[in-house]
Amino acid sequence: DTAVSQTPKYLVTQMGNDKSIKCEQNLGHDTMYWYKQDSKKFLKIMFSYNNKELIINETVPNRFSPKSPDKAHLNLHINSLELGDSAVYFCASSQEGREAFFGQGTRLTVV
Amino acid sequence: QQQVKQSPQSLIVQKGGISIINCAYENTAFDYFPWYQQFPGKGPALLIAIRPDVSEKKEGRFTISFNKSAKQFSLHIMDSQPGDSATYFCAASRADYKLSFGAGTTVTVRA
């Protein structure tokens, strides 16, 4: 019973393509997040949704667009992928913004 | 701008030794301080957390010490084991649901 699951685990794509990463949580949490982890392992928040409403939108290129169809799902769509987008993307969820539970990550490689 | 500063970047400890990781913050709006453990290829997993009205919290071999006046907190791993070899992240959150992470410390426990 995976608490936070994201797909795919690996994604290799060419520059200029559009791709999506999907995330689902079965913990009943009210808040979901997307984090980006770079090659130095630094975790940076990108977006957060609370009850399907966008509450955090960090300085992220507008090629990145999150979508939350319901409380349990948060997807990330990326347009016109660039080499610098290569990273590991983590979905997470929490209840009232406290303990965050992370998915296993999606390693995105842009070639 | 990193809101939580973490040190050291890496440390090596002998089996049975004590690992100590330090973090500092500036924003007094932070009111919840979790630590996460991340193994290669996995997502960060919540290890232990503390609120600023408590000076110390212990769970098994892991202890958080918190100094509110100095705006510092630390993780002590007692009797370190090879299985503790991982990257550890301190974090801080506040009521607006934003969870900010330190840069991470890679701990290597030598048998």
C-alpha cells in the first residue's frame, strides 16, 4: 500500500518535448507538493496545493504547470523541456502542512 | 535564498560513534522542525520532528536538540550503524504550509 505514488519513475526525453508526471496519495491528506531535487541533492519546493487550490507557486518557469483534479492527485506537466530541467522530481503530501510524506521520485533526464 | 542552513555537508563516523548534524534558521515564523532521511534512489522519509516549545526529543537512537533563542537545532545519531548511511535533511515549516529544507548532510558509517 504505497502512500504517495508517482509515475513514471524514470523519464528520458529530448529537448523541446512535453511530458507529464502523475502523483497520487492515499493518506487522505489535504496538501500536496512538487519538489525538485538537483544534482547536489538540494530540495526546492515548486508548487503546493491545498484542497485543490494552488497555495504555493515558487519562482518556476511557466513551462511547468501543476494540475490537481482532486485532493488525492497532483500532476506536473512540463512544456518545451530543456537540459536544465534534468533532475529528480518528488511529489509529497501532508496534513495541514506538517509531516510531509514523499513519493519515490521521478528521475527526469533531458537529452 | 536558503532559509535553513545545514552543516556539515558530509561526515564520516565509525560504527558505534555519534553523528551530529546542525541546522540554523532566521525566520521566527517557523514552528515545526522535521528531519528527513534519504537513501539513494528513494524519496526523503520523515525521521523525527520537534516543535519549538520543546528543547529535546528522542526516538530510539535519534535525538533532536532545539535551541529557540539561538534559532538552532541539531540531530544526534547515537551508536551509528552502517544502515544509517544516508543523506539527512533538516527542514522547517510554518503555517503557510511551506516546508523549507537544508542542503543535506551525507553520513557515512564505517564498519
